[in-house]
Amino acid sequence: MEVEELKNWLEENKIKLSNDDVFNVEKRIFLKEILYYKLYKNFKDYFNCLTKLKINYINLKLILLLLIPVVILKKISWFHN
């Protein structure tokens, strides 16, 4: 899973990155996790991820991911087969 690779990369390079860069990478990882769990109907992990939601992560992308039905998400996702 791409998210695991990003997490590993972030752990290895956290020292070299500024706080803003770390925040942006963490936010990207969070959004990818949410999308992955929703698309593959892993709702237990999906809701666990939502409970760990930080106020700073809320943006338009996240709101759209939460509200758009899975069928539409599958049609617009480039990586889903």
C-alpha cells in the first residue's frame, strides 16, 4: 500500500523536513488512508481513522471524500480498477 511507503519515508526524513512539510505529508497520508478504506469497504478502519481526525486536517477534499458515495469515487479515482 502506498500509504505505508509514505509513512516509512516520513519517519526516515522527518529530521530533514520543516514542520510545515511534515504537516503536509501527514495530511496527504491521512487523506490517502481515508480514500483507501472507503473504496475497499474497510469501514472499521475508516471510522477509526475518522476518530483520529485532527481539526487542522479538515478541508474541502476531506469533506468531499466523506460525502461522495463510493460508486462515484470509484468512477473518478484513477488508481482503482
